[in-house]
Amino acid sequence: MLRIIAASLLMSLVTGEVVADPYPLDYWARRDAVTGVSLSPDGSQFALTRILERGGNPIIELYDSDDLEKDPVRIDSSPMEIVPGVSWIDNDAFLFSVRQQVRDQIKGFNRGTYEGQNVKFDVTKNKLSKINQDFFSIVGLLPDKKNRILISIQEGVPDGMQSGGSSVRYRSYYEYNLKTNRRKLIVRSNPKQQSIDFDRTGNPILARGYDYRTGDTVSYWRPPGTKKWEEINRVTEDTFESFRAVKPDPMAKNHFFVQAHNGDDKRGLWSFDAVNKTFSELVYRRSDVDSSLLRHSNRLANTDDITGVVWCKDKCYREFFDLNEEALYRQLESLIPNADRVYIAGRSKDGNTLIVVNLSPRDPGTYYLIRNGKVSTISGRKPYLEHDQLANVEYITYKARDGRDITGYLTVPNGDGPFPLIVMPHGGPYVSETTDTFDEWSQMLANNGYMVLQPQYRGSRKYGLEFYKSAFINGSEAGHAMQDDKDDGALYLAKQGLVDPDRMAMFGWSYGGYAALVAASREDQIYQCVIAGAAVTDPEMQVDYYRYRMEGAQKVEQLTTWDGAVSPIKEVTKVNVPLYILHGDNDQRVPPEHYYKYVKALEKEEIPHKKALLEGADHFGNTLFYPHKMILYKTMLEFLSNDCGLKDESMNVASVEVPQALGSTEMSSELPRENLQQANSEFNRQDIRLNGMKSMINTLNTKRY
């Protein structure tokens, strides 16, 4: 049931709480202590990535599932950085990726400074080895073929560009043997079949491609026992509707589950007849939001099974077709402390051992091992943040000034209101956002006494095609009605008495940063200040990076949006509130030219402002490291307090000093072993390093394209 929070209910939630001092900023700046817990196929071992020291890089730890007190094997990749998460190939080996910054500056739009390599770890030999293949993407495991996986490679494309795709070179798909380092070609993609899906045995079953004559996106299947692709559906490039075949429908021969609109405003789940090329049955569709598929929790034994659907509003909900899966999740929800959004991150092939994760606004993520009927806590992602000291998130609906319903996520500080407000619009702008789990920025701000509104302004995805297209289909609403949606949320909260109308600000990143700059220049000003991070300051310059690469619906969306958008660079003279602008100097998505151009204009007009350039930071969260976050959080809170006047005497101030309790070797206490307290440089005899991989590191250090 949709939860609409009335003022009276909200007031009951924001009064009477015991308010502790804010956490030191160090707590928020740290990357997750533990991530990427992954279970071996037989459940006897699990691996995780852990950061042992403040500002340090992740290492991998390998544990015995039957003896959590046993010293783990540790794998370090310094000076390269381990990318969190491992992929088990069988019980004796897993893969992981490492990356390294190989350039000081970006090489243009969407060309970052990092490149990577795949690495294999042999569990029985405690040995690392470089994989003698180009950097590849893992397409899927082959659970019935030992030591083999499906990989894809863009052959002839430099390693640093592999993950970004290529409009010229298509992917080749191989069955790769990790023992012999040999690969067998299964199929090469081509202009017609550019992206290919496989069944659990490695047979190609579905493909998607592009018809350059008509501009259509075309879907294909391979009838059983053949190697011939047959067309099943075409989607014109001018439509905003979607069609995606995903898995075979076990209830109907030669049918596939398809996620598609099929003439409706919301995306639903269909059974599609591949032989007759028709939608045969609507399996599930909602009238309020889009839905997505839910796969079986046992990806090894039930690789191709679809067990239900997921849909998200105030939080994400599951509806099951598989009653056994539903019963399992209900049981887990009764076992896990403070259970909220519980999901199974890994399951052994026999189904008896599980890695379970719990997420909520008050839980950044806690991992549990369930084995032999026993539930054991592995660790929290941020174990130093306590459940009771974090904030609740509520889902609200309010009216925009033109009568449209807008929803939003409201992070409510502990304590008594009315609160100062930070409006924090998401980036994109055409993305889906559901803040029913821990959000670092909103929780940090709430911990320091600020209420945070994350408005789902028009154009946000998941609410249907009409809501999405309303942002551009009749002309750009960027800086216009999309901006009104944000302001109207703030005014609604002020009218309800939940926030102080004289203490409101906007903070955003990417498109959210653009919105903050637009807010700074609005004549009907409702904010006391704005903070703009990684902001698009010149929409015309931004869209010119890719203006001639688009066709059809995408072209309509992007060109209409940006060519008709309010342009912050043209509104500089109208800035009428304190402004803080910051940017990463290696931002590949919104290049730093945006920052330089806007700051130059501010200085020319002698408009007071504050600025910061984050050295080495890219656009995305995984390149905002500890030093970047310390700068961001410290300067943000100081700006809100001193320049904006949002903080009053009753609000405590977060400490910037690093607390003694979180020294460089402080670790989670869930796995109480003395060796967890040692410094990153103190490794025992089981520890594995990339000593034998110096040649790879040197190559990455010197490679240029």
C-alpha cells in the first residue's frame, strides 16, 4: 500500500528522539569496510573485500565457512586496487579485477584515467596468476562445466575501453578454460546480432541488434537444435517503449519472458511466442510503477528460473511466482535482526548455505552466513555506524504548482523539528531512484541535523512513460517545470511546519548540480544557498560531446532537453544567494571545462562564491576517495553553517578530527580475531600478493593510447 506521510504523522516521527552528537566526518568519508561477500559453489568458503585502514585500498580475505575463527587468507594487489567482488568459477578458483590509474588526466568525454586487468586465484595452491587474455567481461558461469566460464571481448579495443563498448568493433563470445588458459569461440556478434544471451550450458538463445537501414532495434532467437538466428520483434528507433526478452518461459514451449510496454504506460512482464512473434499472455503489470524480474536465489542450480517480480515505490517489494522462494525469504526476514530489505547475495549449489544481506536506511548493509542451520554475522559494511543513530526515510507525495503529483524521499533527522532543509535532486536526470536503503550523503546531512528531500521530479524513471516524457516531449522542462517540482517539495514541507522556510538549501551532483545552479539564479528565490557538484554549467557544450551520435527517441530526449534547458552559464549575473561549486579534475562524464567556464564567469562578474577542485576525482562515486570526501563533507557543512546560516545554536557540529577509536587499523568486531587489528603492512604467512605480476603493473603504468 502506498504510504503517504501526513504532517501529523511526520511530526510524531521527528519529535521525542534522543539526539546524540554527530559522528565525526571520518566515519562518513571512509569507504565501506567490507563489501562483495561471495560464496563458493559448495558453500565451504566465502571471500570478501575489506579495507584495513583509513584511505586504504581493498584486500581480499578468504574464510572457511565452518570455522570463522580461523585466520583468513589475504590477497593484496598494491599498488593496484582490487575492485570489490569476486566471481567463483568452481570450489578451487575465483576471479577478480584490479585497476590502476594510468593517466593523470582524462582523454576526453567518457575516457577515464583507470585501466584494469583480470586476475585468477587458485584456492588449493594459494596462488595468483595473471590471465593471458585481453581484459574481458564475464558473461556467465557454466555450472555444469568445471573450470569454464563464458566471457566476451571486444577484440582490437584497448583494455581501458573494453567496458565502455564500441560502435565499431563487436564482441566475441568464448568458452574460457581457466586451467589451461585456452578459449573456444562460441559466436561472434555482428551488426545484426550485437548483444547475445546464453543458457546455462553456454548455448546462444537470444540476441539483440540494430538495423542500420531502418533504425530499428531487432530481437532474435535461435530455435532449439539450430544455429540460425530468427527475428522475433522490431522496435522502431522513434519509440520510447521497450522490449527485452530475458529467459525462456518454462510453462510454454518456444516462449520467452519479455519485459515490455506493448502499448501501455508501464512496463510489464509478458510471455512471448517466439514462433508466431506475438505477445501471448500478460503475466504481471502494475498501474502505478514499472516492474522488473526477480531471478532465483540459487543461480547455480536454477540458472534460468524467474521466480517473481520486483517493484519499487516507498521501498522495493517482491511478488513471487515460486512459493518455495517466497517461504525462504519470509523465513529470512524473521531471522535477521532489524530485517528490512533482505536479499540473498550467494547460495551454494545444494541450496543449504547462504550469504544474506540486510539493507535499510539505518543499516548500510550487514552480511550474514547461514550454514548448517546456524546464522552467523560476518560484518557490516560500515560497522561503526549504529542503527539507532541513523535516520528514517519516509515517502511523501505532494502537488506541483501545475497539479502534477510528485513523490519524494524524506530523510528525517532524530530530534525535534522544524529542521533546516537540504533539497538533494538526483542526477541523470532520466534515471530511477529508490532511497529505501542507506544513502551516505543524506544520512550524513541528517546526522548533522538537516532534513533531506530527494524529489522524484518529472522525468524520473519507473513512474511510466507519460511521467518520463513530460520532461521534454512538449519542450524542455529542464530548469522550468522540473525545477518547480523540486522547489514545490521544499515549499510543501515548509507549509506542513516540518522545515524552517528561512533555512533551506539545494545540493546536487551532476544533473543535481545543474539544478543547484539553476536554483541560485531564480528570481523567486526560496533558498538561502546552493552547493553544485560536478554540474553541467553549459548545456549546449555538454550535449555537443555526443550530439551527432544519437538517433530516434534518444535524440529527441537529449537534444530537446538540453537545447531548451535553462543555461546556468547564461544566468550567472542573476546569482542571488551564496554559491559553492566543486568538481573533480578528472571528470569524464561532465568534463571540468564546465567548472572552469562557470568560475571564470563568476569572477568576471565579481560574484562572491566558494569553489573547490577535487584532485584526481572522476564523476562517479567509486573515484571519490577518503581525501575527496573529507574535503567535500568538511567544506559543505562549514558552508551551510557559516555562509548560509542554516545551523542554529541547538544543532551540534560534527568533529573533523580523526577519532582515536577509528585509528588506521580499527576494524569490525563481528569476527573477533586479533589478526584483524593489525596494520595493512603486517601480513601473515598465508597472505598472497601480486609479486609475480610486476610485468602487468609496469605495462599498465606505461601503456598509452
